[in-house]
Amino acid sequence: MKNTNVYRVGDLRITKITEQIIRTLTARQLYPDATAALLKSLTGVAEVTQDSAVEMSVHSWLVETPHYRLLIDTATGNGKERPFSNLFHHLNSPWMENLTLAGVLPSEIDYVLHTHLHVDHVGWNTVRSGDLWVPTFVNATYVCSNAEMEFYESPAAASRMMIFEDSVRPVRDAGQLEVIDDQGGEYLPGIKFHPTPGHSAGHMSISIESGNEIALFCGDVMHSPLQVAFPDWNSMFCGEQLVARQSRKRLLDQACIDRTTVFTSHFNESSVGRVTEAEGRYSWEFI
């Protein structure tokens, strides 16, 4: 079967590994600042109202370079205790089958690069073996920022510690976790971490350059194209409001300047596109 979720950026082969599609939140719920007037001002898209469901994808990105196989985030995972959300509780998705259909086995992954450590970005870090959760990608180095790890040492993480216990701690205990400085920078030749805090304290976007082209993995800086049109809008999930807006605008500006191909974590359809700017407004075009 031909995989239609494959993209080329320079020498990179990038495949979308889908887990699930979510349609449970309206624009009003997801974006507290979304007003009827602003939504009506959108042009070139289907009519969107405050009560329109915002379709979001949960997926990972498989990146095959001439030298490495990488995963950008690992979605939610199957069979995990997530009583705080029916969307993620005891999930039974075809994510692993989709990875296999892309022609890659878990043992062939060299690096797992995390934009952040939220529930829908770390789940396939581990799989169950008997009574234990063990690393899925036995030959991989998993990478995240220091601030993301520090969050799980704070009282604010109490209601989410199960995520750390079943999806992060086993990787750390296996000696496979590398924690990087919150300033980011080049991790491997052509692969850089860029601090984009706000959604979470240690959130990182990741760029990979190949053949004078750039793929930018923006994580949860944005959840849908609505935030390209209205970058001041934070989602209900943003932890630090002002910082989140600053990170989003900085990323959009840089995406325009560098003419990057942007790979999002939750946009619907292909989840891939480009950002342009005209007369002080940003626009999103799916690829």
C-alpha cells in the first residue's frame, strides 16, 4: 500500500505516523479568545463559528535522514491509565502498525526527540512487558529539555505523575534518556532544538536542515491553523499565556523568513504546510 503521508525535504524522508483524530472541542472551548466576529473575518476557508468542532490529529513524525532514523514525539500509547481523559485512557490505536507500514521497526529507531513531555507526546516511549513498562525503542537515545523533566519534580505535576512513571521513568532508568539544556542549540549536525516555551515550560521546536531546505517540527506552539491567522490566541492548554504568544509569533516569523516546511503536532488534514505573511497577517497553506 502506498503511504500518502510521506514528504521530502532535501534528503529527508518524513512520514506521518497517525494515532487518532479528535473532534471533541469547539473553537470556543479550545481558544477562549475566539470571538464570533474574528472567526467570521476568516477568508479562504470553510465557515468556522464558535461552536464548530476543531478537528485535531494526534501523531508522530518519522524522519529518515541519510544517517539516522528519528521519531519526533511518540503520541499517546496503548493501554495506559489516563483516567483524566477518555481520549487517552486505555487507548487501542494502530500507531505501531502504522510505523511498521512505513517500513521501520522499533529497534531501527536511533533517536526519539521530544518537543515536550505531555501525555499525547510520550506514550509510545514504552510498551508493556509483563507487569512492567519498558522502552519501545531499545536502541534509541530519547531526548528532552531539562525544564520538562523538572516539571515532574514539582507539585504541579501531582495529577500527571502517571505519565512520568509509565512513559518517562522507564526510559531514564534504562539509561536511554538524554536531558539537554533549556537554551537548545544543535544536537546533531543539521538538527537543532529551539526554545518555544509557553505551552509548557521547557517546550522545544525542532528544525532539521537538509540540502538548503528546512523542516520545522513545531510541537504544540499551535494546535490548528486558526492560531496562524490569530497568533494571539492561546489554546486552553497553554500554561504561560504571554510567553506562549511570544513563542508563537517568533516561530511564525522565522518560518516565513526561512521558508520552512512546517510539520505540526495537531493540525488536521496532512498536518504539514507553509506559513506566509502579507499586510501584517499570517496565512497557512497545507501541503
